[in-house]
Amino acid sequence: MAQKNDKAELVAELARARVRLSENAVALRHGLDFSTRARQAFKKNPVPWMGGAAVLGLLIARLPSRPKKTEVRVLPKKNDDTLEKAGKAGLLLGITKIAFDFARPFLLRWATRRFTETFAAPHAQTYGQR
């Protein structure tokens, strides 16, 4: 009988431990649910929360901004030809772009014609001979 009594006590102790463990899990889950807790706290005391948000916004707005980095460039000397060369190169590129824009339709027509002559003609002859 002593064994049955010990066994019943152990079973009862395990049941109590399981209940305590599930209660602790529920309490932990409730403690870690920040969004629900924050909503409830805001509903209970909305004025302090809004006041705190306003003060925080003012503090953030009053923070000093980062200083802007200024870069000092040295202008080329009057004797230096690099500025003149750069201007000439820019002018040449601009003229080339305009010329290519005007020539593009003719180049596309020429390339299309060459493509069809090169690839379509041999296949047409091959299909015609079969």
C-alpha cells in the first residue's frame, strides 16, 4: 500500500508541476506581448503618452543637423590647355551624337537589309530545292 500511496503522491506532484508550468508560460506570454500592453497603457492614460510623444518629437526636431561637407576645388590655371581640350572633346561628342541620331534610320534599314540578304537567302534556296 505504501507503494500505491507514493505513486499517487508522485502523480499528484507531477500534475501540480504541470499546472504551475502552464501558468508560468501564460504569464510569460502575457509579459512579452508588448503591443497589447502598450495599447492598454495608452487607453488607460492617453494624455501622458501624447505629451511624451510631443516632447520626444520636439527634442528630435531640435537636434543639430550634420554639418555639410564642403569641397574646395582648385580652378585650372589660365595657361592650362585641359579646359580647352575638354571643351573640344565635349563639342565633338555632341556633334557625333547628333549625327548618329540623324543616321540611325538609314543604318537600321541598311543593317536589316544586310541581315535578310545574308541569312534569309540561303535558307530560301535550300527550301526551294527540296
